Amino acid sequence: MATASQSMSTAVPSPAELREALVRIAGAGRVLTRPIDLLAFAADASFYRLIPRAVVLAKGTEEIQSLFEYSHASRIPLTFRAAGTSLSGQAITDGILVEVARHWRGARAEDGGKKVRVQPGIIGGQVNQMLRPYGVKMGPDPASINACMMGGILANNSSGMCCGVPFSSKGFDQAHDLAANTAIERFWRWSDEGRLPVVVDTSPCTYGLLTCRASLTPESQKKFDGLKILDAVAFVHDQLLPKLTVRRKQEFVALHPVCSVVKMNLTPKLEAVARACSNSVLVPQAAGCCGFAGDRGFLFPELTESATRLEAAEIAAAKFDGDGTGGDYFSSSRTCEIGMTRATGRLCRSFIFLVEQATRP
Ligand SMILES: Cc1cc2nc3c(=O)[nH]c(=O)nc-3n(C[C@H](O)[C@H](O)[C@H](O)COP(=O)(O)OP(=O)(O)OC[C@H]3O[C@@H](n4cnc5c(N)ncnc54)[C@H](O)[C@@H]3O)c2cc1C
């Protein structure tokens, strides 16, 4: 996502100066600054929107080097976009958006298909097609493989990350241990060796990670001990909300605190966040395990139907304002949210949507 540029110490170039500088680097045909173009590039696949100051349809590594030099001198951040299928607003910016898709589509198999050399703008599925004659495919296998591009796949480490919970909940201990060790190794790298906290927005994964120490190698255990892993509920309650201004409260919302939130003793914080963003909050008396258990709810819907019957009845009797499609029912785990949406007929989604709606400027 975009880096805030408020802390600029040098003068901000005017839009005309910015355009001139970028045209000198990339040529007029590949620098977009018309409002209609900026709006067209203001969104990726996420629900966020930031309007870039300029878009460069970049071509060639020398050009990228010059863009970095200009970004450094002007203090305007660069953000790269490949296919823009990021779901968390990573490929949008209020700085300079550098599109590395259309002029970067090259790929070549090497060493009998054991290696592949790619440019960032080739679609992952096309690389796999190219590798088919060798009987191999790439390791990363995101669900968006036929839309996303190698730049985004590599920068995001797509599909490479799992906390291991889906394996442990099925008794696949070796797969769990491998996934947990890999996750901790990567957290160590991404967090600058523990300097930055790691925030997890799906509570069962947070709980799984916080309790995985015994499954780790001695080396990963040392890293685990140096990490700060936070659930999004705690992060939003303790750090984010105090810095935000609540501008519009919802009248009435209901919460589904998932099992891991209860185990981590985070229900009071989830409730406090909801109270800060709405006038009235219902935590159903019968709220409990939704029975979704990772993917069990997909395979055995009768499990969730039975587990959620009492809670669903309380939700059905509650006095909501809307018809259930507008977002007044919140939780902190995607699969449980799917289970509760099915059980109640009301859209259940992350409490972060509630915070975002309440604090949007
Ligand atoms: C329907 C759907 C299903 C999805 N399923 C999965 C899934 O199963 N697993 C998964 O991991 N993700 C999934 N995603 C998220 C997303 O598709 C992947 O993260 C994907 O790899 C992003 O690739 P992209 O080309 O769209 O990158 P973008 O969205 O364009 O960019 C993603 C990030 O990479 C950076 N970036 C892009 N190119 C470069 C470059 N050349 N140099 C440096 N940084 C660069 C961007 O700045 C941004 O931070 C899904 C998304 C959708 C819409």
C-alpha cells in the first residue's frame, strides 16, 4: 500500500513539474496524468481507493532506475502494480503508480524446465502453460493464478504462506510442523528480525501461531521468541482505534466472537471496538463454536447448521435496521463468517469493515 508522504522535507513538485520529470524519464506516451486515467488506476482488486499523482507504464530496467532516483529526490513514493489482484490495497497509492504489466511479458524456460526466467508482467497461468511440455509447474498456486502476474506473485510470496492450522485440525502433524516452521522463518525476515509486530487478521491463525512453539525446530523457536505476533482484534483495539476518529456510528451491530478469540481472551476487546463504532452491540448468549472448523463446514453443512441453531435464533430475533445485506454482523475469521452468514442469512464479515466504515474521512 502507499507510503504516506506527509513527512517530506523538500518542496513537493507541482503536478506540471511532476509530469515533466516523468515524461523526461518515460516519454509522453507512457505517463498518465489526466484525471480520468488517475481514477482508472485508483483501485486494484481490493475495496480501497487511492488516487495516484501520476501513472507510469514503465518499460525497461534503466527507466525503473531513473524512477527510483526521481522518487528519492522528490520524496514521492513509487508503488508497483502488476495485475492489481491484491485484495489488501497493496497496488494502489497516492504517490507514483508504476505499472509493470504490459511491457514486461517475457518468460523463458531454462535447464530443461528446471528453472524459469520471467518478467513481472507475465500471468502465472501462462508460465505454467509454458512449462507443461517439461511436465512441471511453478510452486506458487494462488487461486488467482490465471489473472495475477509474476511480479505480484513473487512480491507477495503468493500462496506460500499458511500458519499450519488447516493441517493440525485434520491431524496432519508433519504438514503442520512444516507450515508453522516456514511461517515463523518468514515472519522473522518480514518483521526485520522481530523489529516490527506481525498482525494476523484471522483469529484462528493467530491462535495457531501463538501456540505452535512446541512444533518448531530449536532455531525457529529462537525466532518465535523474538517475534511479536498480534491478533487484529488486539491491534485495532490497542493501537489503531486510538489514532482514528469515529465519524459515524452504526445504530446496532451483532458480533460473533470465534472460539480462538474466546481462548485468547479477546472478546472484551472485540466488543469494545464494536461499541466505539456503534450505539448498540449484541453478543448472542448462545454465541459459540460455529462448527465450520476450517473447511468442515463446506463439506458437512449439517455440522454448522446444528452448531449454530441457537445463536442463529437470537440473531433472527434481534432488531437490526437493515435487511442483513448491508453489514451489521461482524467477526474475525473468514471461514466462521461464511458459516454464520449461511446460518443466519445476514452478511457476516470482518469487524475491520465496521471500523473502516465508522472512521472513513
Ligand atoms: C479471486 C482472487 C483469488 C486470490 N487467491 C489468492 C491465493 O489463493 N493465494 C494468494 O496468495 N493470493 C491470492 N489472491 C491475491 C493476489 O491475487 C495475489 O497476491 C497475486 O499474486 C498478486 O499478483 P498481482 O500480479 O495481481 O500483483 P499486484 O496486486 O499488482 O501487486 C501485489 C504486490 O506486489 C507488488 N509488486 C507487483 N509487481 C512488482 C514488481 N515488479 N516489483 C516489486 N513489487 C511488485 C505490488 O506493489 C504489490 O505490493 C487472490 C486474489 C483474487 C482477486
